[in-house]
Amino acid sequence: MATNDPFRDLDRLAAGLFDTRRGPRRMPMDLYRDGDHYILTADLPGIDPGSVDIDVDGQLLTIRAERTLTSGDDVKWITREREAASFLRQLNLGQGIDTERISASYNNGVLSVTIPVSEKAKPRKIEVMSEGGAPTITAHESDAPQPIEQ
């Protein structure tokens, strides 16, 4: 059963009048690193998965999506708070990303983009050889500090 809330109606009217955004809107997202991959998750409720477009141009990742609302000739709206909208998000990937293996999935209104770290950017060991040919020092690249053996 619908109830009349004049304050909510006034807030919605004011938001509509003062909202000057008519272009693409930003989508809320999270980005984190899990091992050798970055994981981007973005909320896109009510989006047709066919409208999601993900492009990589150099190091720029662009995500676009459209939400369209259906309406028929015989439809009589009781309330309509959801809007048709387009969404846009762009991220500079920087160096060290394998742009050829980026993958994406859409499930329950959440877009998930997996961005793998390139092999060249992964931590690696470097052995330092002495003149006799035996390894004397092993260097490590790592995110965590390593204890120094003496």
C-alpha cells in the first residue's frame, strides 16, 4: 500500500530540479589486489548485460553501461523513482598490467573485472654470482620486508 510522504516528494522534486547532470553518471566501485590480479567490482543494478561495454585503449580502461526503462502505452505509473541513465567510468591502468587477459563478468547487478598483473611486473628473484661462479647473494623483490641474514 502506498503512503503519501510530502517531504520525500519534495526532496525528490528538489533533486530533480537542481540535478544538472544529464551526461553519463559514475558507478560506485571497489578495486583491490588479490595475488597476481586486480579485481574491480562495480554496482550496476538494473543494467542489461548486453549494454555493458568495456574497452582498453593503451593503458586506459573504459566501462560504459546503459539502463533503459520500459514503458508501454497502457502503463499508468503509480510511482517512478528509477531513471534511465548511462554510466561511465575510466581508469588509468598504469604499467605492469596484462591488458590482453582482462576479463569481465556480470552477476546479480555487479560487474566484476579481473585485471591480471603482467609477468614482467611480478616479483622475481635475482642471483648475484661471484667470480668463481657460485651464487653468493640472492635478491628478492617483495611487498613485505624480508629479514636480513648475517
